[in-house]
Amino acid sequence: MINPFQAMQVLSNPNQYLTQQLQNKLNTMMKQNPQAYQKWQQMTGGKSEGDLKQTAMNLAKEQGVDIKQLASSFGIKL
């Protein structure tokens, strides 16, 4: 069941919500698997926004996720 307050927060500012969720996942990864976190840092460090977007799209595709469709479900256009 979805918390109505959380749903309102997502709809009012989807970018902030996604950024917060990503930060929470990264913090968890850093604590549980420092090697994976270090690899993530190496993959993303020093890349431009376009490079990061392409990396995210490639990783999502490898996992069978259409990142553009996922983003659009949150009202975000990539």
C-alpha cells in the first residue's frame, strides 16, 4: 500500500524523490558492499552529464529495464 504523503511528495517533485532514493541506495551500498561502491565511483567519476545518462541507460538495458519508460512513469523526460 502506498503512503499518500509519499505519493504526494513523488508527484510534486519527482527529481528530488529519485535523488533521495538514489542517495539512500548508495549509502546502503557503501556500508554493505564497499567494493561495489568503489566500482560505482570509478564508473561515474569525472563523467559529464551526457556520459552519466548513457551509462545509466546502458546499465538499465543490461538489466532489462527501459529507463525512459521508467522515468516517464514519474513524469520525467529523458
